Amino acid sequence: MAARAGVSTAMVSNALNGTGRMLEATRQRVLTAARELGHAQASTARAVARGRTGALGLTTTTYGDLPVSYTEIPYDAQLTLSAMAAALERGYVLMAMPSSLSPWMWLTMPTDGVIHVEPRVDGPVRSLLRERGVPMVTDGRPLRPHWNDAWVDTDHDTAMSLLLGHLAESGARRSALSQPLHDDACSRLIGRAYRSWCAEQGMPALVEEYAALPDCFTAEREAVGRLLDRDPRPDAVLGVYSDSGHNILAAGRRCGLRVPRDLLVACVSEDPDYATTNPSVTTLSLRPDRVGVEAVDLLISLINAFGGVTRHRLVAPLLTPRRSTRRPPPTPRRGERPR
């Protein structure tokens, strides 16, 4: 396999087990060679021979007893598909499971390791898996950290620098944040990064919080309305959730504001529909496709008990500027020549 991929045997081992650092193109070359040579089936057979299942689990936070529809939420869909592909390339199968399973099911579910998406403060999954001794990687940092935690997360400081810097370059001087009150780390980290950026730039931190449950749509639109009622009014509003762009546009229309002439709008989202809204909305991607791959790599490293594994990984975000943050030039006064 090393000869086919044109790398050393050590690099083959690192690529298949999610250890070490290498170019993504190199890792993909090794994985392609592994598929062609049937390494995945052999890896599964070896896992079973060692008393393992050859299976990984993926679960995301739920509220109540309803299972998550992984295909309807763009972030979850992208993360799950990328994690499934990464697991298969490394000789594992990955099962998407609701976190509303009974404690008994979590204590008996046959799996070599679990990826837990958006862990909650009081969610039972972490403690139950720790009790079993099952390796776990979380997508997002747990709010109550434990020395043994392993996680993959987006670099929220870089994310806010990208987005707020873009808004500033588009002329925003009072960028506001619509922030949900939620018991996961993502919203809090974004809020902290937002305030830090504003302090560094000498700009006011304008934050309006709202209850994320039970009706986040109405609650966020009212929160944005309160922001836009301020004097002086924010000239840009950014939201944390996938639906925030739609909510901010609706609140702006209710206040009679034109986007982007009167107000710049952006949100954290993976939803491709923002390319076709009126106007199209600037989005910041948390790169769930990369998070899924990194989570599988890290989880397999923990399963194989490699020493010196770095248990925390950060993924770079991606900004997609669109018309909602492209402020048109000012209308020239009568008698002036347009620039």
C-alpha cells in the first residue's frame, strides 16, 4: 500500500489511524490506495478478531424524546455524511443514532466509539459512555470540561475575525449580535469572540439575547427588533443559527430597512438556500464536512490507544460573502458627478 500511495509505511499507518500531521491530499492518496487494495474489509475483520465491533456511533443533542432528523438540518447532514465516508475509508461503519436512547441502550449499545454532536450541559450521553469506558469525541467543547475530554471544534475566534472584519470593510461601524441563550458551547464561544473583537477594534459590543426554546423564530425576530430600535441603530446584524438570516431579514423589513443599503445582514449557516434569498445572505460556515473527518480521525486514534494523541482539534471556518453585506455606493447629490 505504501508503494502504491508513494509514501512511507509510517505515513500509511498515520493516515489510516488518524494520527500525525500531513497534507490532506496525501491522506486522500493513502485512503484511495487502501480502498483499491481492500484494506477496509481487512481492517474490519481485524477489529472483530480483537473483540471489537468495527462500528462507530454518531449522535447529536435532542430536546425531548424525538430523534434527530439528520437529513433536514444542513449542519448535521454535512457532518454525518462526511463522518460516514471517513469511517468507511478507514475500515469502520458509522451509525447515526438519536441521543434520546434509554440509558440502558447507551450502556449496552455495541460500538467501539462515539462522536457526540453539540453536547449539552445536562445531557446523559457523556457520563454513560465514560462509565462504560467507550472512547468519545465531541463536536464542540463541553461546557463542563473534564480532563479526559476529546473534541473537535471550529476556531470561533478566527470565525468572528473573518465575519466582523468583512462587515467593517463593507462600512459597518456598529455590528450587533443576535445571541441565543442555550446550554451548548457554540453560542457562548461566538459571543465571547464577538466581544473580544469589538474591544480590540474599539467598537461597541451590541448584543441582544433571546430564549432559543420553544419558539426561536419569533424570539429572534423580536430580539433583532429590539436591536434595531436602539438609538443609534446598528448598521449590521449577525446571527448565530442557521435560520438567523431569515429572521434578521424579516425584522429589518418590519422596521422598513433596506438590505444592504440600510442594514448589513450575515449569519452562521450551512444552508445553501441563502444563495437565492432576496437579497442573498452572507454566511459563515463552521465547516461540518471537515469537523466530521477530524472527529473520525481522532476517535480512531483513541480507540487504538495511540500515545501522545492531541485530544483537541480546531477547524478553520469559511466565509461566503454575498449581496446582503455589499453596501451600494452612496447616491450622488444633485450636481455631483458619480465616482
